[in-house]
Amino acid sequence: MQTLALVLATLLALLHVYILVLEMFFWTKPLGRRAFGLKADFAEQSKALAANQGLYNGFLAAGLAWGVMQGAAAGRPWMIFFAGCVVVAGVFGAATASRKILFVQALPGALTLAAALAA
């Protein structure tokens, strides 16, 4: 179970790095607009807010990566905390922005959290 927790936490961190890149660097580009279903004018008007969101996703990724680098035993509290944060952010995003976030963010976070708790 420890190996599973480390693998899932790594994948979750990589997912959040990908979200960071989309929000900070591709928000107004076709890739970012397609990923988030945005019209060009809205993307342009909201790019500063998206960059801020991207930065927060980077912090989630960094916390998860820190937990992974500590190893299964020492990193467990970090993985639990940051996976829990991902779940909360995903549920809030699903409730306020798009139901899709529940499956893209909250579900992987919940799986990682469960594995870390069981490790």
C-alpha cells in the first residue's frame, strides 16, 4: 500500500503541474481554452485570475512532491494533508465552477488520500 500511495501521490502532483501549466501559460491559447471550455474574450479578461489559480495548483503539486521525496513513512503526513487539500479544492470547484472537476481533480485526490491513509 505504501508503494501505491507514492505512485498515486506522484501522479496527482504531475496532474497539478499540468493544471498549473494550462492555467498560467496556456489559458488564452487554444489548448487552455479547449481544456476549460473558454471563449477567447473571457480567457483574455480572466488570465490574471487563472495565473493565480495555477500558482495554487503548483503549491499542491509541490507539497505532494515533497511528501513523495520523503518516502512512504516520513512523507505520509504530507501526502495526506495535500491530497486532502486537493479533495477539498476539487469538491469546491465542482460545486462552484464545473462538475467535471469532481472527476478530474477530487476523485484522483480521494484515491491518493485513501492510499496514503491505508499505507
